[in-house]
Amino acid sequence: MLHSRPFEEAFWRFEMPRDLVEGYGFPELTEEVKRKILGLNAARLMGLDPGKMQQAMSKDEFAKPRRLPQPWSGLKNHAA
């Protein structure tokens, strides 16, 4: 599957080789281009507005800041 976490991480680190850009006219893989490849084009084709979706999700229950509970053990407090 193309959208696995290891693939996405490798894709973000990937840069188009200079010889392909300068010698053959391949476009640079900018952050904007990578974002389109990884989802913005698909969102556009499905009629979704990423800005509106992000705004709507910023107010849902999962966007609220949460505090993790203290560990069950007090070992952290006694560590040297």
C-alpha cells in the first residue's frame, strides 16, 4: 500500500536528484508538491475542502488538549 507510515516518511525525505532536475527538466519536489501528491489532489477530486475540514475538526472532542494520567507506579518519583 502506498500510504503506509514508512512510505510517507521516506517520501518526505526524498529529493529529486540534481541531474534529473538540471539535465532533464524534472520539477523540484517542493513541500507543496509533496502535499498534493499525498492527499490534496485526492481531496480536490472528491470535492473536499481541506481548509474547511481542518476548521471543523479543530473543534471536535479529539482536538481538545488532554493530560495523560500519572503512571500507576511511583518509581519515577524515586529514580536517581
